[in-house]
Amino acid sequence: MKKLWIFTALCALAAGPLLAADKKIVLIAGAGSHGTGSHEHLAGCKLFQKCLAGIPGVQVEVVKGWPESPAVLAEAAAVVIYADGEGAHPALRQDRLQTLADSVRRGAGFACLHYAVAVPKNQGGPEFRQWMGGYYETYWSVNPTWEAEFKALPDHPVARGVKPFKILDEWYYHMRFVDGLQGVVPILSALPPRDTLSRPDGPHEGNPAVRRAIQNGEIQPVMWVHENADGQRGFGFTGGHFHANWANDNFRKAVLNAILWIAKVEVPPQGVACPVTLAEVNALCENK
């Protein structure tokens, strides 16, 4: 019996340590609301899934619309929503917010892309501030289209392999962040030109506070990461209106890195490598 035990132990050592279960990342894609090439939520999520397929220890699931089974989110190490926001936000119903809250309490990372960063300040706003450090608040944040130039990147795992770049997109800015930016690290920041506030004041167009900020030359984060006191991670990314922008290596890599980071998966030293062509990106378009 002793010889059998020794033989079994030696076999176990030869096989190496037991591997932990893959970390599950859930990408929730909202319905399309624009023509081909804009708000391509499902196409974007499919691209992320393809790009993360080679990362060891990671399993990526794409869900169109809200998951039918609560088990999908119960097992998630990270939940990322790429969808329309405000009244069309897939997480807006209170029971869904509670489902997300349960996942976050278990330690899941949380992120929103583009319009999905926008929720009412009294329904979703407090939660999103806690889970990802900030959100788009109407009559405070704005949604112009402009060419943002990102001249410098911080020393952070999400910025690995990302080089300075500039790109035209519908970059929302002047987010409603947690007080004092506690736990927030801006990843992509730029100074919007004054003509981004050329429209009259309105829920999305401008307000006195944002006009003062731009007049004072305040740099605006349009992508940020957040880690709260409990160690739960999140990020917000306000670009992603134009699907073709995912063909830009730096634009794409910043988001892919961030998805791994909020799932507490080690970001590769040079970031997530996923060479794709514009034709390959556009071939995924779903909106017709």
C-alpha cells in the first residue's frame, strides 16, 4: 500500500500542479440602434472574444441582450456591457442591477463601453460610481464627436503596449466621478477643443460646469480604471461609437488590456496582441 501511495504521488508531481478553473469574462452586447458601422455592440464583443481567445486561463462568453440564466453572471470574473444607455440600458431594471450587485459583491469586475456608461443618476448612477469609478450623467457630461489626441499614458498594466495616438470618435467627457477620484486612474485623457461645446446647453450638449472646465484647460479622462477599497475593479471607456476604430491597435489594445485587468488576469508585458485588419473588423458588422 505504501508503494502504491508513493507511485501515485510521483505521478501527480510529474503531471504538474492542478490548474485552477478558467476565469469567465461575460460580454453583454446590446441591440444595434444606428446604421451599419456605428453602435455595433455585438460585432465589437465578438471581436473582443476573438482577441482574448489565446489568453491562458480565460474563457469569454458573448451574450446578446441580457443573460437568460442568472448563472451566467454568477460565475463571472468580469462583466462588460457594450450597449445603448439611459432608458435603453440593458441593466436598468432594478432586478438586473441587483444581479450585477451580487456579482460585484462576489468580486467580479465591471465595465461599460460607450453609451453604456450613461445611466440615470438615481438609478444606476450610485452603483456605477462604486463599481467603475464614474459614469455619464445627463446635464453634467457631454457627448460630442471630436478627434482626441492622447499624448501620454500612465504607468499602469492597462496601458501596457499602448502608444500615444489620436482618433476621431464620439468621445464623451466630464464624467461624474467618485469624490476626489478616489481609486481612479485615468488611462486615456485629452483636452477637448472648445468647439465640442458649440451646441446650446442641454442634457447632452453642454452646461455651465463643463464650459468652465474646458475654459480652464482641464484635461478630461475618456477612459479610466478604478479599484475600490474592497479590491473590486472596474473601468469605463467612452469611445466606441465608430466600429472601424477597433482596427486601431492602440484603441483596441487599451480596452482588451482593461478587460483582463478587471478580471484580475495578468496583462501581457506588451499588452494583448491581436493583429486585425480594417476589413476583418468591418466584416463583423451586424447592423444593417
